[in-house]
Amino acid sequence: MTATTLIRVVIVLFPRTKLLDVTGPLQVFNDAKRANGSAVYEITLASEHGGPVETDAGVPLPSITLAEAATRPIDTLLVSGGRSALDAAGSAVLLDLLRDQSGKVRRVGSICLGAFILAAAGLLDGCEATTHWEYADRLGAAHPATTVKPDAIFVSNGRIWTSAGVSTGIDMALAMVEEDLGRKAALDLARDLVLYLKRPGGQSQFSGELQRQSRDAAGRFEHLHAHMRKHAAGDLSVSELARIMAMSPRHFARVYVQETGVSPAKAVEAVRLDLARDLLEESELGIQQVAVRTGFGDDERLRRAFLRRYGVAPGEYRTRFGNGRTG
């Protein structure tokens, strides 16, 4: 592949596919540019019958037939998602195309529930994969030869890629751009797209804050959770949290568990770990400084908590997901 050769990406559609599962990656590939400003990718939308394909949002997208798309070499073949992917996984034409192309293309990938289509074609056998968290157990049960990673944003097995769904298709496409053009190009592209950060695949589908908001559906502890984040290095004992909520410590602890499903101590640790993770990813602080700033006090307590939650030590996490600092 020369510096002027366009990398051909084919995105497979089907009726009622999720619009953002298509347009998110499409936008990433379209906006990727070489240093001289020239295009990097040629993007083709394809479907079984060709013509306009109506998405779940009611917006039709143009497409050529799968057969026509396969008449020219494909570099990257992506299958879109949405709940209708479960029906599309029964299309013999689509599955035959995937099986035929799997040995020819450089990369095969799926967005969201498109993983069910790759699995139905046998492409995920013996592989690790992910899909939307709500359907992860179903994918694993239907395809036991696939090791499902329910918490991952996206998973790459070299040639086979799967993403969790919706916005994570953008993360996966950015990772593909990084593979093709390098980290700087991917980071520049993420900045141009006004993304908060370029998320690595091993990160969780859920932020800790989103999980807390989901548990506290009534919003009773919203102010308390904001206090935890703002004062992570301070006194977050049960007695202090109860004082903020104007409750007795015993009553507060009981109500908090009833309404959120976790103890106050676990919630405090989760807030501190979220903050520590952010600092390890984005700051130049040493690990001991991170431990102090997030209320763990010393690096050993931070290390133990990190191992419990993430299965890796803080230093290893920073190496994998940080901004280049290894200390």
C-alpha cells in the first residue's frame, strides 16, 4: 500500500440498522487525512439488495449491493449494528459474503450487535469479542466458542475487531486510524472531532459516574456524590457523609445501601478510583502523588484497590492507557 493508495472501507447495512453505528465510523474515516491533506480512505456502503436502506432513525442511506462491493478488493469490512442485526444474522447471503471475504480482507469488524452477524458467520470462534453490554450474555450463550468481554469498549484480535455499540464504533474506527497512520494522526483526528479523549479499547463501557447515577435513580444522593468527587482526598467517612445528608450514621448507611445497592465505603472507593484512573491517563503526576490526591494516602493502598477493581496495578494501567508517562 503506497502513501497515495486509498484504503477501501466497506460498511455493511441492513434495514433499520442504527444510524450512528454507520455514520460514526464513516465520519472518522472520512475526516482522516494524510500530512498533505489528502484523503486516506474510500468508504462504500453496501447492503444485500442495494439502494436506499432505511435506518432506525428513519433516515435512508444509499448503498450498493454486497455482490457489487465484493468485485473490488476490500481492505476493511465493517458490519453495522442495531437490534435488527439479530435478524440480519440469519441472512445466508450476508453470512456467505463475510465468510468469503474474511480470508481476503485485512480487517473485519462489527459495531454493536453486528457482533452477532460475525459470530453467525463463524468469524468469532476462538476469539475474544464484545458487543452492547445488554446483549453480552446472549452473545456468549448463543456462541460459546467466543469469549465475550462484556465491559470492553472494543476488542481487537489483530484482524477481527468488535465494538460495544453506538459511540464506541467511533473509538474503534479511531483505533484503526491509529493502526494505519500512527498515534499522532489519531489524536489529531480525535481533537478535530471534538472528542473528550481517545479511549483505548480496554476501558469500561460505563463510566463510574454513570453507574452511580443509574443506581441513584431518584437523585437523592446527587449532591453527596458531587461532594465525594470534589473532596476525594478529604474526610469521606460514614459519619461525615451522614452529617452532609443530615442523617444519623446508622440510618444513612442503611438508606444508602437500600437505594444504591452498594455501601458508602464502596461508593467512596469507586469515586476515588475513577479520579485516580483519570489522573493516571491524563496527568504527569507520579503514582504516589495520585494516591495522595485521590484519598488513598499511599501508593500501596492505591495499588491494592486498583488490582481489586481493574485487575492491573496503577503503573501497568498508565503504561496501557496513559499519555506516554511510565513513572
